Amino acid sequence: MDPDLEAFVRVPPPHLELQHTAELEDACTCMALSPDAQLLAAGTFKPSIGFFDLTLKLLRTLSGHAGGTNALAFADGARLVSAGEDGHLAVWQSSSGSCLARLECEGTNVDK
């Protein structure tokens, strides 16, 4: 690896510092930030999705996939779409955490 690139990758810039941390059930597989940058959704290998505020306080946990979550995307400020290992897409209401729709897709790992 190029020495200049290696130094850039391994040494964080001095103006960046860790502000908050969050506890997840398992390793994080995907994240999405809401369009207004007020909510963070995080998926793991477990069948749950965590919703956090900007201080990484857990606001709610969504359960809807039989396996882990492969991908997350906010459709707009009000809805989150998740792709699961179970071959389903789910559409969630951001404010309540309720599942609005589940779509079955061909095969598994629907984000691939």
C-alpha cells in the first residue's frame, strides 16, 4: 500500500473525535440516516433494526425480518425501507415503528 495512503487510512484527522456510541444486539450490517438527519437506522445480523436519535439514544427497535438486515434506506422522512436475509422488503413508519408493508422477493439476500 502507498505509505501516504496508509497513513491517511490509519490515522484519523485531529479535528474528528468520537462523540457518541450505541449498543447493538450484534455487528452492524447497514445504516441509513434520515433526510432531515434526525434519525439513524441500524441493521444487524439479528432480526431487528434499531432507531436512534442524534445522540445515539435508542428510540425503538423494529422486528420484522426472519434473519438479519442487509440494507436500509429512507424513502422520505416518514418511511424506512429494509431488505432482509429472509427475502423480504419491509416498509416502516418512522414515527411509530409500525410495518406498513412487506414484499416477498425472489430468492434470498434481496439487496444483492
